[in-house]
Amino acid sequence: MIRNMLVLGSVMAVFAVGAAQARDQIRIVGSSTVFPFSTAVAERFGKTTSFKTPVVESTGSGGGLKLFCAGVGVGYPDITNSSRRIKASEVEMCANNGVAEIVEVKIGYDGIVIANSKKTAQFELSLRDLFLALAKEVPDANGKLIANPYATWKDLNPGLPDTKIEVLGPPPTSGTRDAFVELALEGGCRTFDWIEALRNSDENRYKSICHTIREDGAYVEAGENDNLIVQKLDANPDALGVFGFSFLDQNSDKVQGSKVDGVAPDFDDIADGKYPVSRPLYFYAKKAHVGVIPGMVEFLAAFTSDSAWGEDGYLADKGLIPMPDEEREEWREKAKSLAPLTM
């Protein structure tokens, strides 16, 4: 009780100090994958309401949560987008900096694509192929871990092209990278029975094997700008790139998504859960900023309206995979009631 009163007092003090410099528009940071969806809502919000258009910055999921959790007041973001769920360590960081009540809103689903230029043939990859191509250490013929020896795709799978392994992808601050590692690399890693068995006997070693990307140039950190990766793929037909489905959808004249375990990354197969590399998308809002920064409640209502995130909403046209009706209604109510996050 005393701690809550102290936090509330410090929050009010921060806002009082910043009152002379109070912002009159919402500031949003975070995921490059959620950025196009958040920007679309922000632009429409500015045009159709009396509030100013929110400022949206693409900082990556990890970078956005770091900024978001840094404190309460006009000097800190109001909302952060994330292409993965917030971590317990980030909730703790928020709490330590006075960000006591966080509103979590899942907005829909996305597929992570492994794409290449349409100037060359479409890849057909398995999760095991992706692990063998990009893990720092891989099993040899005797099951012993060795430094990744594979230089070309054909080296690891005779059915794949004899071209250099070069995959352009996001940096460690990106939620897309986190999800790609957990869904694709770990998914392929688990196809080795003895590594799968480590999940129960030695979880730290298991994660070290399955989650560590090689650092010898086969995986190229290409920044948080997914559009830049698309441009680089168009210029280099031998390379592959990792990014969200919406960027594939918007650039289907230039790039194509690889099949993964026989399933192509298309809207219906991601929505049905058939595509193996898919994940939920979120944003997080500070309850302490509601009623202080103009338009917070109204923006949450705009984002969670059927005209935005519904099956026939304008965000689906931009590549967002909508949630089922019942799930959508559940998250809309959480946003409307400003329900605090529970892990």
C-alpha cells in the first residue's frame, strides 16, 4: 500500500514538473513489424478525430520496450509496439522505473517469411534446413556439436541450390529476430532427438544450441528497416531475407516467400496456423498517461475497432492476420477497460 502511494506520488510529481511542456499528441515507439499497422491507425486517427496524429517511430521491439519502461511522464513514450510478448524482466524494469500499470493489447497475427527475389526460383525449406544453415553449432554425422561448416545451401541439403548461404535479418533488439529464433531455429533444432531431450535435462545448454546464430557472415544483421531488406533482396537474387508477412504482401512484385515444411506464407495458412513460422503481435500502453496525454483512450478504441483490425478491416489489407471474433472481442474489452497486464 505504501509502495503504491509512493509510486503514485512520484508519477504525479513527474507530470506536474512536465506540465509546462506537456505533449498534445501520442508518442509511439517499438516494433518495425507493427509499425505499418500502427502508422495506418495513427494517420486515420488524425484525419477522423479532433486529436493530433500520433507520432510513430520504428525502434525494434526490444528498443521500444526499453524506452517505454524508462519512466512515466511527458518525456517517455505512451505506447510501444511489439512483435513478441513483453518479457518478465521488462515488466520488472518498468516497475522499477515507476511504470506500474501496463495495458496489454494483442492486435492479431503475423507470419515470419524467409523470402528471396522473384528473379530466381522459390526456396522450399524445412525447419531443420534453417537450423543447419544459421545455427552457430550443428551436429556432425556422429551427433557431436561442431562449428557450423555449411557454406552453401546444397552443402546441408542436396536438394537445395548450390549458392552461398546469405540471410539478411533483423538485429537482437528485434522481436522478429526473437520469434524467428524460437519458431524456426528452435523448431529445426528439436528435430534432433538428443537435443530435444536436453530440454528437460539441461535447459541452458538446449537454449544455447538452439538459439545461437552463427557469426561468420552467413547471417547478416540488416537493421530494423524491413523495407531496406526487401530492396537488398531485389539487388541480390542469391540472398534470402527474414521479415514479417506484411512486407512480403506489400512487395509481392519483387520478392517471394519460401515454403517452410511444405507450406507457403500466405494469409489463409498463417490465419489457420498451418504455416509453422507465425506469431502474435502486440502493443503496450501506460495507464498513467491516460487522461494526461490527449486521445489515449480514443486511440485504443480506434485500433481495436472492427473497421481497423476486423476481418474486413483496413489493417488486413496491409497484411495483418486478424484474430478470430471471440478472441478479438476479448482483447477489445481489455483495451476498453484498461485492464492491467498479468503475466
